[in-house]
Amino acid sequence: MVVFAPRYVWLVMSVFFLHLCLDRCVQAVRLLEKEFEQKVDHFDFSSRAGRTYKQRYLMTDQFWRKGVGPIFLYTGNEGDVWSFANNTGLMFELAPSFGALVVFAEHRYYGTSLPFGTLSFERENVGLLSIEQTLADFATLLLHLQRDLGAEKCPVIAFGGSYGGMLSAYFRMKYPNLVAGALAASSPLYLVAGLGDEFQFFRDVTADFERYHHKCPNMVRAGFAAIKSLASKQQWVALSSKMRLCGDLNSSNDLPYLEGWIRNAFTVLAMMDYPYKTTFMSPMPANPVNVACDILLKSDDPLTGLRDAAGIMYNSSGTKNCYNIFEDFKPCADPTGCGVGWGSLAWDYQACTEINLLCSSNGKTDMFPVISFTSALREQYCQKQWGVTPRQDWLATQYWGTDLRAASNIIFSNGDLDPWANGGIRKNLSQSLVSIMISGGAHHLDLRSSNPKDPPSVIQARKQEELLIRGFIQEAVMSERSTFERD
Amino acid sequence: MVVFAPRYVWLVMSVFFLHLCLDRCVQAVRLLEKEFEQKVDHFDFSSRAGRTYKQRYLMTDQFWRKGVGPIFLYTGNEGDVWSFANNTGLMFELAPSFGALVVFAEHRYYGTSLPFGTLSFERENVGLLSIEQTLADFATLLLHLQRDLGAEKCPVIAFGGSYGGMLSAYFRMKYPNLVAGALAASSPLYLVAGLGDEFQFFRDVTADFERYHHKCPNMVRAGFAAIKSLASKQQWVALSSKMRLCGDLNSSNDLPYLEGWIRNAFTVLAMMDYPYKTTFMSPMPANPVNVACDILLKSDDPLTGLRDAAGIMYNSSGTKNCYNIFEDFKPCADPTGCGVGWGSLAWDYQACTEINLLCSSNGKTDMFPVISFTSALREQYCQKQWGVTPRQDWLATQYWGTDLRAASNIIFSNGDLDPWANGGIRKNLSQSLVSIMISGGAHHLDLRSSNPKDPPSVIQARKQEELLIRGFIQEAVMSERSTFERD
């Protein structure tokens, strides 16, 4: 779960047009950027009770049947809210036929929604970065919008992808009074609760490369072996030169940076393995896994092959002469990557507290070097970095962990190209806890706008999602009167 | 909801025997008093993350089928945990046939469970007194016990009365992964969420007195009129002497204390209108409402009648020569009474933050003087007292307010003598959200031990509760494997 580093410049204005073409380009989406005066602390009524911050959200009512149509709320995750609006076309495509109001809420401590401004990540302030506070933000914002817009009777559907999908599911679980149903796309609910297999993630990254060509993972292994070999001979200059690094590696202490830098690139290639060009986590060609494998397979030298495959991510513009791995890659509490900037700090903190991401590679069931991330290593890192001890059991306690039986009206969608899929829910748990598997789908492909290159599976998945969402809304409308009124 | 002022002396030892006779007095209940090192702040992982406090709980395993039988957990409310153990005999009566482990968890900021010791109610510390923190305490304690005792597979049933019943319901709603079902006895979930009618509570108190004798409320009204009359003539000495006050009233500023003092007594008489002697909130004769009405009806002077009826509560020992109303009664954010001591501070704070208790009397639909408690008055009081602004919508937002549809496996029991009943759930909401009405039942009579004077309705209610609880446990056992394992 890499944090999104926006590579484009935002215009500072309050109305934006998304480059989405609905109804065959008849209309563009007009998104308003707004701010809500949000409580910094929902759970302590005293010490910082009066303090607020400006939570950013995006909204369009251009499709809304005012006061009647549903509210589609994207429960923003670890990044600038615009990156989710730009990559969740599904909501805009569904909105016209539903007559829906569309809202994207930014997650606290990301984007511009910093509760303590530039001091947000000081130790005395960062503690209010939590899933609990974030859900309470969404609830409070939602109530405000419903009142402000005369939308009290409008059923709400929560949308989210990846960690945002976890949030949409949690939001329905914890606040079913506010949310009629949720679409949780590519959300590894089990994995982050500390369940599952530590080697699953990188094994599934590897499987994506193997699927394209059975020799591809071996080329990656050969590349890493070549690095190891040069390193063991202390040939730092030769290694750095071959990898085209801006500065030379100096000792074996630098090696994990290089290995991590490469592993991260392959992780992103697997997650973003869409059948068309995208600019989500970083600019990517169509089918980046295939592109990377082709580079590796055609390369005479596995080491330079590895470098150029990583370059798909790190040098997408083709303009870099050398790689600054220490800038591109920072070790953090998420072995799949924390990205850079504010967001990376925030995500690092979350991975040090509530969210368990104990993913290791072992070089056997996967194609990467042995890079372990155990509970002990995590504790050590998080103590040093943030002065916190991760609470491994918390997510399983607070968000229902292994046992989702009591939940209802949640769609769990997953793509089989997505290395996160096997950390999530892959079977129906009840009539209204529905799993949708998308063959040939990468990380929440279903949330993206329709594309001529979409595999039939995702077209079918979106149809099923639409049907289920209609059901959730109908159920909410049918039993519109509250239990209180019915009493 | 008055806080319990324990009138008996605790022995400082770790094993206590409850004076409960099970199986016709074959065995007494052996309760262990224990402490758990609990987090002071579950939601801020940084600022006070390391800090813990000693949460008290009571436990007996004498009926437990070790590792197999269920856990009966009382979700402690606003008072010393022993007072709940002493007044919730139902759990001990059910435990043997269920083979249950019985646990009573004390609520933070009550009894000895003070997160910051004697400084707990300082403004910088009191903010951690909240329902959210309290539920997280219960969850954390429960997980600890389950691991410590090898009880991971043992289904948990939450029990609670009044505010404790709200907590048991909320606990099932928010943590259904931990709790198979809940019995929420006499819990005014709607009222505290800010719904319902401000005059309902005192109207229903009045109805209890009217039920015994139609002239009784008029005697109360006459008593209050006599007070008013003397007060309007500034005859403070005569009034104080007739009311047998320890110190004279001095001005009309003192009048609300006298009126509140009396209204509180009648409230407690109605809530504690059990058919036998009790010592719960204070020592009470059997059928205290009848006793009070008999006093009023037999009295020549409505004023002294009022005084002696209040004396049932304030002078149960019969040893007081005069009443110190300023000691017995302190105005607070709960117009039905906050009691005295630590607990009263804590409850006042809760009624100033999350819990809405906007109950007023109007002298028309009830027998009391006009004593209003509006949102505005509450805000003013809470700002002055605690520097906080009540969040009126919070409980309806956070704990599902008017809409409990998505919940399951909760029994809502209410007695028709209980003035809180009409603030709660009085109809079945679904197959597993079951309302039980107890004719002739006062405040959570069903939770008390069996008594030869029990009305048939409560015997029937307890049987139905037992049956439903068996169903909740069976359901949990049948689907023992988690959704994760089934996946």
C-alpha cells in the first residue's frame, strides 16, 4: 500500500473539471473542492474539545436528484483526495442513473487535511491519526452535509479502494445507522488485522510475473543474485555504476536500500497492472508487468534488466540520468512501501500503530531477496521512529477481525492480479456480504472508469456491484422509518 | 439515573462471599476481586500510550465449565462495581446451568477504577471518560481474560441494567466479534440519544404514584403548593422547620434545592419500587411507592406528608433528626439525580458530554413543580462546571440513534413501573432484537435474584431471557469457525 505522490500540479481554485467522459463525452464532471470545520478529537470531550481543523472534501451535485437520490461517499485513504477522485470513475459513471450526490472525503493527516498544520506529525499531535478518528470524521461530515443539503433521508453508499475500502467496510460495520451499504474494493481486511501468511504478499507479486512468462521470476532472481555477488566482493563502484545510481553505495549497510528500492518497484508494477496506461500511484504503461518481463527477458545482463524494469516506475518520463535510491525509497513500517512526503509519514505512523503489514520476502516462495519484517523488527522500528508500540491485536478487536458474521451490506471485490487479494475476503459470507472476484483485475480495477481495454470480468463485476448497491438503497428506502418511529 | 452511594463498608480482601443462596442455599457465591492493567487511552496511540490504570473487576469461576462454558460479562455502569454484583443475582442464578464464568467489569472513573487517581476529574484528565473508552476497556479486559483462562472459544453474553444495559447493547453493536448477545435491562437508548419527550420521565414517575391511589399525586401537588405558598411569603423559618431542615433556607435561591431534593426522592421511590425490601440505590422498604402514598394520604398536612415520604429515602434508618438538603442533593446535568461522591462527578461529566438527559417537570402532566432543563440550560451549566459543550447529536451518530436495524442478538427488557421504560425499546425490532415488557416491574427487576414476592411477569421474563441467551450461545457455538477460517 504505497502512498500516492501526486505528480501533477493542482490548480488552486474551487471548481475542477475531471477529465472523465460520461455519456460518451456529453458532459464533464464538475467537482467542487470544499472544506469542513472538523473536530480534531472526537473522543476526548475536554482537553482539545474546542479545536477544529479544515477537512477537505470534493463534491458534485450535478447528477443528484435533490433530497431524494443517494449519497455516494468515497471514504478517502492514505493520500491526496484528488488522486482518488481521479481514479474512481465508477462513482461518476453510476451517479447519473442513481441520481446520486458524489462526495470524496479526505482522510485526516493526508493531503491538505492536516489537523495541526505543519506540526501534525509532532509526537504530541500525531496520536489523533487513527481509524477511529477518521471514521468519526466521515460520520460528522456526512451528518453536516445531510442537514446542509436537505439530504437527511438520502441513503448513503460508502465506496473505497484498498485501505479506503477497509474504511468503507468499517464505516458500514460501525455506523450502519448512517450507511446503507459499502463497496470495499481490494481491501485486505484479514491481512491488516494481523492474520494470514507473512509470505503471501510477495509470493503473489511473484505469481503475477510468472503468469506472463515462467522465466520472468528467474530473471529477477538472477538480477538480485548478481547484486549480491558484486556486494559480497565489495565492488560498490561497479554495482552502483551498473545500476546507474547517482551516488555510489559505500557498504553492505546500503544494500537493503537498493534491494528495497527494486522490490518496491515490482510491487507497484503488480498492483498497477492495468490493461491500459494509468497515472495513479505513478505513470504506468499498459500491462506494466508484461513490459517489465519483456525488458528482463530481452536483457543480456540480468542486473541491468532489473534496473530498467524498476525504471518503469522510477523513470517513467525517461528523463532521469541516474537513480537516487535514497530519495525514492525510505524504509518504513509498511514493507510494501510508504511513498514520500507528508503522506508517507502518516502511513508509516498508521503501520506503526493499528495496521499490521508484516510482509516478508524469502527468496523461495517469491523472487525477492530475504527481507524479513517481523513483529520484533516492527516494534523496534516504531519505538525508534515514533516512540510507539504497535498494538497487534487492536484491529482484530476493534474491527471484527476474523469474524464478520454480524456485518451486512458490504461488497468485497478483488482482482486476481492484485497481490492484496489473498489478504481479503474472497468468498460470500452471507447474502449481503458478497465477494466478487475479477479475473485479470489488478488493484481495484473495478473502481476505475470504463475503458475499451477492460476485461469482461470487470464489466460483469461493475454490473453486479451496481445491482447490489441498488438493493442496499432499496432496502434503506423501504424501511425508511427508523426503529424509533416504528416503536 | 442516580449514582450508587454504597452504604456499607467493604472488607479489604480479595475474596468475597455474596449473600446469595443458590440451589436453596447449598452454595454461596465466591467472588474474587481483581485488577487489570488497563490502557488509559485506547484511541491516542501516542501522547499517553504507555500509561495504564488498574481497572477493577469481579469474577467467579465456580460454575464454569472450563474452556467450554460461556462468559457472562456485566458491563459495569455509573457506580462501584460491587453494587451491581450485589443487585444482579440473575447472572449467578443462570450461571450453574450454563456452566458460565461470571465477570463484573467496573466502569472507568467509578469505584476504584480511577485512571488518574484522585486527579481523575481535573480538566486535563477527565476527557478520557467516555463510552468509547469504556467499551474499549471491556473489549481489552475480555480478550485478556479469554487468553489468560483458555476461554478463547467461549461465547460471551453481555449483561447490564440501566446505563449498564446501554453499554451491553452498544458492546454487542460495536464489537459483535467479541459478544454473542446482550441483555440490556431497563436501558433508555432512545431517550439518552436525545430523542423522545422531555416531560415523559416525570410523567411516568407520577403515573406510578397515581396507579397506587388516584389521590396520591394530588397530595404531592398540594405539598409543593404549600412550600410555594410559604416561600412566596418569605416564611423561610417556618418552612425550614416544617421540613425539618438542619439549617434554615434563606432566600428564593434556596428553593430549587428543596424542590429538587424532594423530586429526586420520588424518582428513586418509583425506580426502586420493588415488591420486597432492597438496599440498591439506598435502603428501601417493599413497595416504596405505596409506602410513600400511604404516608401522604394519612397525613393531615401535605407539607409534612411530603417531607416524610422523602424521608423514606433520606432517612431510611430513622435516626436523622434533621435533613441537610444541600448535602443530599446537588444540582447536576442529570435532572433525575447524580448522587454524591466521585461517582456523581463522573456521571455529571457524562451527562455533560455524550449522554442527553433533558428531562423537565411541568406540574401539569406530572406532580412536580416546574423545573426545566433545556439544551440551553445544560450548555450553560456544563460550560461552567466542566468547560465542555454537550454534543447533542453524538450518541445518535455513534450508537445508531433511531435506527437499530443493523443490530442483532439484543434483549431489551423493561418494567412498566420504571419511569425509564418509555425512553427505551418497547417492541420487537427483529427476530433477534427482542423487547420484553414486565408488568409490575420497576428498574431492571429482572436482573435481581429471584424472590418469593416476584410478580409472575418477571419470572416469565427471566425464562424468556434464558431461552434467548441459550439461542445466542448456540448460534455462536454452531458457527464457531470464524469467517476467516471458513474463507
